[in-house]
Amino acid sequence: MTSKQAWNLGLASLASYMMTLDSLVVTTTLHSIRQDLTVSIESLE
């Protein structure tokens, strides 16, 4: 594996991790906001 390929793999892995983390945070936060405000999920979107 060349240095360029290693960088590409590292960046792709980091991007995938960040997308997963973002999805987890948004899902958790929406659930908390919905409970605190007692609103439906449709009105949050």
C-alpha cells in the first residue's frame, strides 16, 4: 500500500466514523428534545 492509498483509506475511515457519530448524536438529541418539550417527532423535523 502506498502512502497516498493509506491517506485515502484513513480519510475515508474518518469520514465514515464522523457520519456515524453525527447520526448517533442527532438521534439521541431528538429523543431528549421530544421528551423535554412533549412534542411529536414530526413537529421536530
